[in-house]
Amino acid sequence: MAQQFYSLSVKDISKTTPDCAVVSFDVPESLQPEFEFRQGQHLTLKTNIAGEEVRRSYSLCSSPFDKEWKVAVKKIDGGVFSGFVNDELKAGDVLDVMNPHGNFFVEPKPEAQIHYVAFAAGSGITPIYSILKTHLQAEPNAHFSLFYTNQNVSSIILKEEIEALKNQYLDRFEPYFFLTQEERDVTLFNGRMNEEKLEKISQYFLDLPTVDHFFLCGPEELIFMIRDYLVKKGVDEKKIHFELFTTAAGQKRMRKAATAQTVSENMSEITIKEGGKNFKFKMARDSESILEAALRHNSGLPFACKGGVCCTCKAKLVEGKVDMEVNYALEKEQVEAGYILTCQAIPLTETIVVDFDQ
Ligand code: FES
């Protein structure tokens, strides 16, 4: 489904922790087909703040069964958008919201006995909460173990909701809370997640070979540490699904783009197909991403993170070759089928045709 923004009003806004607001949107019935979503997907929000367009992606922290569109926005230091949401946004305000997207999910199999394991840190819980709530409801025999790290008890996002699920699915859902700035009696649960803790977790709480799917969400460093540990222990990479916060590495292209020069050699002709229309322009190779160049030519292409994480800028490469610096969003099968992240794609050939409608 084509990615585009729709104006939605804020139905409700409340705090799950002192610095994290949960925003729910009013999706009119006529738009609900466009806003159908899968557990673990996200919404891109857009507004003008102090005269500048700002857009950010946030994972939905509701389940598709809820028929609710909710995101949790944690206030970060100096965060323009997160500060606006936490301090100024109120019920009734209108934001531009892109229809849901993202690949961070697996199909529920109602009859199967599946063991899911999730590792989350901080606001990384939001897609994980959507995922675990959905699987527990859709699969009566599914089992879910959650290992969730926060600074202290008061910073645990969606704590009450997780506890309510624990009460509802007593014998199928096991949440374990880890705190980095508060000490409790069991030392395993104190401090950052690291290899030593993962060893103990695998020893006491998990039988790694019998786990069907692992979901990881949090900062890059943590997620890669857990992924590498699991791979080292023989877990098939196909079972490991992860979603990162925006990465510094992935945004390198943006900095390059600011200084991109148009030179007469090594030019590529780019054709963008979007919304049934073709749009053509020329760009210098190895200077900036196709998305950046298209935006400079005033195209209204969809994007959010520009860091290879959110998948909003996904399109199919119909002709030509590109190089992607990072890809944290597309599955191997999608890459094989010709999909690219245009925010990471640098043209390698003279002619490139990219289709956003496929
Ligand atoms: S804009 Fe997020 S992956 Fe390209």
C-alpha cells in the first residue's frame, strides 16, 4: 500500500512514565482500511515546529486486535519532536500521520506451540509489547519470555500494561525486569544486559535451541551484542528479528548530502515512479542517496529516519544498480526481490528506475 500522510487528530494523550507520553489517534472509519497494521509496525508522524517540518517514526504499542492506534514517545534530551509531544501536544490537536509500515513481525500461527523470546531496552519495548500482546492473543499455545532493561522502576515504559498481560496469561507469559540504576536482591536483575547475563539467562530461563523466534529492540550496540551472542550459541539468524533506534552510521549519507556537488561526469539519470507518475532527474554518483537527491528536486517521497532503519523509503529497483550503505530494515528475501532503501541507495549505473508503487 502506498505510503502517504493523513491528518489525524489526537484522541488521547497520557503519561506512561514522567517523560514518556502515550498518544492515541482517532482514525475515522473511512481511513481504517489504510491504517490496518501488523504487530511491530510503526507510524511516521509529521508536523511543523518553529517553522520547520519535523518527522519521526514511532512503533505502535497497541495490538491490531485492539483497533487502537497508539504510540509511546519518550522525551529525549534536546529532542525537538519528543519534547513537543511530551510538553505541548494535547487531545484534539492534529498531526500528519503516515499509514503503518515496517517488517518487524512474523505471522501468527494459531494452532502452533511457539516459544517467543524478546529482549528490549527503554522505549524499545513499544513494538515488542505490540508483538507479545498479539501473539499471546492469537496463539493459545504460544509462550512468551520478555527480558526488559530500564534505568529504574519509574522509567519502565508500559509497566502496568505488561503486568496486566502477566495476570491475564499467567502460565504463558514471563516478563523479567532488569534495572541499571536501582539495586534489587537478585543480582542477575541489576545492571546492564551483557554476555555474562545472557549466559545466565540461557542457563536458568531459556533453552535456546527450542526458541522459535527472538525479537530484539533497543539501541544498536545492545541489539548487536545480543544478536552476536545468539549466533555464537548456534541460533539460526533467520530466527532473530531486530529493530534498531536510528543509527549514527546510517545517517552518514545525510551529512554527505549537505555537501553534494553536481558534476558533469559520473552522472546518473534517475526515474522515480510514484503515485502512478514518473519523475526524472540527474544526480552525481557517489555523492548522496537517491532519496536525498529526489527531495532536493522537491519530490514528496516518503521517509522518516533516513538511517536505514524504519523502511519508510522502501522502493523496488526496476532498472540499474545501487549500493546500500546500511540496511537494518529489509529482509534478505526483499533485497533478493529487488527492494532497496532509497535513503541508503547510491547509484552505480547511468540509468536507474525506482518504483515506489510496488
Ligand atoms: S527513511 Fe528510514 S530506512 Fe530510509
